[in-house]
Amino acid sequence: MPSVTHGLGLALAASLLAGAGRLMLAASLLAGAACQGADPYYRNRSDGGGGAPGLGIAGAASLAGAAGAAGAAGTAGAGGADAPCTACMVKVQYTCRSSGTGLASFVLDVTNEGALSFPLSQLTLRYWYTSDAGKEQELDCDLANLGCTNIVTSADTPGPRFVAVMPPKPGANEYVEIAFKAGAFALDPLLDTGPIQLRLHNRDFSTINQTDDYSYDCSMQGNAVDSTTITAYVDGVLVWGTEPTPRGAPPP
């Protein structure tokens, strides 16, 4: 009798242990199914790298975007406030066409020698000369690769600026500002405007004397030369040439 009771006790214990094992396995499978089913965190892990790296990458992308935007704004702000055109460089070629006394006829060609493109509407040129008292001048465009309609001339309203130089300087008591309209194209690096043929004269076409004009040089008449006496500006910043200096003053 004792042996039968002992045997039944062992069988009952084994049965209980087996049932407990099945319950634990079922619970484990259910837990695994819940984790591996529709849980997005697990999918991120199984796609290669785990949830934490995935969140880290997203965070890095967000920070990189913010830094880029701030950097661009900072650069633009610094450039606009301190030195609007530190990277702008141009070259002005000049061809004298007329050495007579009736008018000043010349051709200009501007090349962008910098690393940045800029709109021609930001570019101005100054032709420095001496004018007779009481005489008004006009600026005409005869021919231009980019179209005379893109250049401010006396046919426009308002026309070009004729500015008195005060105090007068050797070879210059006035300059005419050669400007480009808003519709003119942008000048890319290493490209040029092409020839721009202009005429400067008294409104009444009375006699003028070019030989005492700062920007005049007909020693190579008909040939294009680099002229540093015709100055160029981008957004008002001098980027080419040398302005006339007061008599007796050292050049800048």
C-alpha cells in the first residue's frame, strides 16, 4: 500500500510539472507573438540596426538640417552687412573709337573674373571726364550683344546718372554712371557681357575735348585694352579700376 501511494504521488507531481511547463511555453509564445507582431519598434530592429540606432540617425538628420539653414543665413547676413562683394571680381576692356572733338565713342566689355554669378543690375561702371560749365551730356547706346534695351541710356526715364565730382579731380569733374536694367541677365564666372558700344556727348553736340578726360585713352585706337581708369562696382563696392585722386594726393 505505501508503494502504491508513493507511485501515485510521483505521477501526480509529474503531471503538475508538465502542465506548468506547457503554461510557461504558451505564455512565452504569446509574449513573443505580441513583440514580433505589429510592433513598429521591433520592425525597426529587425530591419537592421535596432530602434535606438534608428532614432539616433533621425535625430542626426534633423540636427544637420537645422545647422545648414542657420549656416546659410549667417553667411548671407555677414556678407551683406560687412563686405557685400568680397568674392566679386570683374575686368573692364575699353576700345576707343573716336579721337575727334564731336563726341566720345567707345566700346566696353565686362568679364566676370570671380567665382560667383551676379545680376548685371547690380553692376555699374563709371566713365570719368571733364565737362564744360553749363553743358549737359547724354549717353547713347549704338550696339550691344546683350541688347541696348538692357542698358540705361538717355532715351530712358529716368536716364543715366551724371554726377559732379566734388572737389574736382585731375581729368574728372564729372562721371557718367553706366548701369544695367533689372531685366538684364546674370553674369556667370568667366563669361563677359560682349561689346557694348556707347556715345557720350554734349546734348547740343557742341565741341568737346577728350584729351583731358581721365577715362579717355586713344593710344590704341580700335583695339581693346584693359582699362583701370573706367571703374566698376557691384552693389556699390569698387571691384575694378582706380578712381581719380585729388591733385597731389597719393593713389589709393
